[in-house]
Amino acid sequence: MKPHARSTVTTSVLLAVGLAASLALTAGCTKSESGDDTGKAAGSGGDQQVAQGSGGKTCAIGDYGAKKIDLKSATVGFSQSEKEANPFRIAETASIKQEAKKRGVKLLAVNAQSQFSKQISDVQDLIAKGADLLVIAPLNSDGWEPVLKSASARKIPIITIDRQITAEPCKDYVSFIGSDFTKQGERAADQMIKATGGKGEIAILLGTAGNNVTTERTKGFADRIKAKAPGLKVVFQQTAEFTREKGQSVTEQLIQSKPGIKGIYAENDEMGLGAVNALKSAGKKPGDIKIVTVDGTRNGVQAIVDGWISGVIESNPRFGPLAFSTLDSFTQGKAVGEDIVIKDGEYDGSNAKADIGKAF
């Protein structure tokens, strides 16, 4: 089993060749992308995700070794990775459940409660209960061999969303659907450069270790800062595990150890909002320390309106329509992209107030 290289996605994004349903979403979406990678889409573009384009490697059901199946008569198993204590996971699960209900598809949904061993046993249980298809939001990228072996033995198609797994597409799983996390980091760096003027000491609140989201958001940000703003120095980075509580406690340590810090890059909104709480408790005023985050939650966008956060790069959690349209195309025998990368907007002081209704 060879790792799937994410880097190939940064230059071209891959969409299902026959994914007519996802193309229809584009027509109904309000957001648009500018020509360069730092351009802003207008808010989050409503409820549905839109894929960026088409091309690259695809996977058909014959290549995967599975048989055609009518999605309406299938049982779909959905494995959520984390406790639904943050808006991203709440919106993600709701989107999957709503789309299954809309399509009349039987859905078996489980939640690993942020425990990887439980997620592995959860998915194996879904297989044992007769799931014909699997949609997995992985907690970690590595360690999926037991599940992949069980699914392969029964030729069960797997779609992964939001995070990738270290495995071979069109062999171990069908497709990955998610954001370009490296690009998110780059765009967050551009926001930080704009907010700080490109000079000063900055910190990174890292997400959880062991998944590609944290790795790629960090790399994109650090590489962009190095290339475009050598006057900005990352002097502190520590995991806050994508949680508000850890974001607050780590920021409390940060402002004690680095009182001259000028900016904080939080790799999700929840950590950024935790940082805001810490700054408030320390007597800081809005804008004293520039904060840039990734997600696009309603609370995160409101913090821009209130002056505490400078910018938010969107990461759209509404996977339901695109995940099910991909499964539908694949089970009908159409080729689908091995990597389906979605468009993400961004928010700052110019659009946060007007577009807060589009946040999740």
C-alpha cells in the first residue's frame, strides 16, 4: 500500500468525469474565484460545496473491482471522527444526514468521539452490519489497514472526506473529497502579511498531529511567509488540537513567554476563538494582536466584525451533496475523480458583516 501524494492536487484538481450533479451545483452558487490563488470568493457560497474543476486521474467501478449498485437501495455507512462539539463537525454530519434523507438512502451513522481506535472499530462494525458503501471522515491519516482489508474483501467502495488516508486511491478507497489545505495555509499567510504589514513575531496554533490537514496548513503558511514576508518570524508553534479550550490555554502561555507577539495563525476557528478569550482575559484590545484562522464558522466571522480576528479562510464542511453525487456516479459505472477538491472562499473586514449569513 503506497501513500497517496497530496501534492499533485495543488496544481490541478480532480473531479468526476461523469459528475453532472456537481456541475449543477456550480450554477446555483453565489461565489466566484479570482484568477490568482490569493483571490477571495464571495463568502462561503451558500450551503453546498462546489468542485474547482476537472481532470487528472479517475476511478471507475470496474477498476476498483466492485459491482454496480442502485444507490437508492444501498446502505451507506458514515463514520464521523470527532465529537460534535465544534461547528465544523456539526455541519458536516448534518449535511451527510440531510442528503441521505433527501435521496431516500438508508444511512448508518457513527461517531468515534475523537478516539482513533473507536473509529476503526466503528467502521468495522458498519461493514459487519451490511454497509454497501462507506463515507469516512478520518481522525488520522495513518493506521487504516484493518478497515481497508475488511472493505477490500467485500469490495465496498470508500469515499473519504475532509482528511485523507495514507492509502492508494482506486485500490484501497475510491476518492477523497476536501479542500486544498496547502492553499488554505498560503491564503492564511497572505491575510497575516496584510494584517501585520509583513513584519514582527508571529505564532502558530497547530491542529492535531497525525493528519494531513495540520501538516499541509502548516506547510502552506510557513512556506508562503518565508517567500513573501521574511520580516515575519514564526517564534512559537504548539498544538492546540483544534479545540477552543486548548487554543485559550496555549495562547495564555504564548503571551507570557512572547509578550511582543504581533500575530497568531490558528489552524481552525475554534483555536482562534480560544486565543481571543485569552487576549480578552489579558486585557488586550481588538486588533492588538492580529489573528488569522481557517474554517468560516459563524462565530469566527462574527469575531472579524467585532475586530478580534483579521481574516478567516473558509473550509466548507457541507459534504453531503458532493459525497452522494460522487457515490451515485461511481455506483452507476461512471468514472469519478480520485481527488475532488472544493472551492473555498474567505472573509475579512470587507465582507464579513455582509456575508455572515453564509457561514456555518
